[in-house]
Amino acid sequence: MPATAPDSPVDDPGAVDPETVAARLREWAATHRERELERALHRLDAENGELTDGQRAVVAALSRSLTDELLAPPLTAVEADEAAAAYVAALFDLDGA
């Protein structure tokens, strides 16, 4: 039996702008990625001594790649459907989206 979609998290999904939701989701992800990257680099420096610029670049590239991969499905949904944009905005608590 196919799953049914939950009720809309907003009264009027059409009131949500998909482009704004996508932009806010990217900002949300960038903020979290940068914070976690700094935490990881700090821990690696503390445990292993100072990382080289090359090592830091590898870890930063990994963080960007993971973030991009994780964002791809919700961004695709947001761009395809205003109702999906409303769900994503509610799920990630993207105020004003």
C-alpha cells in the first residue's frame, strides 16, 4: 500500500516561495557545515598536532561534498513542487521562507 502524504504543515502551501526555501535551506546547511567543519578541524588539530593545509583542504572538500549530497533530494523536491517546498520549510524551520 503506498504511503500517503501528511497534512500540509502550512495553511497555504502556495504561499511558500520555492526559490526562497531553496536559498534558506542552502544558508542553513552552510551554517551547519561551517560550524561542524571548524569543530572537526579543531579536534583533529588537538589530537594529531597541526594539520597541513592539504589535510585541511581535504576535510573541507569532504564537508562540502557530503552537504551537497544530503541537500540534493530536498532541493530537488523544493524546485519541483510548492507543497514540497512548504514541507521542507517546516521541516528545517526556515522562518520567512
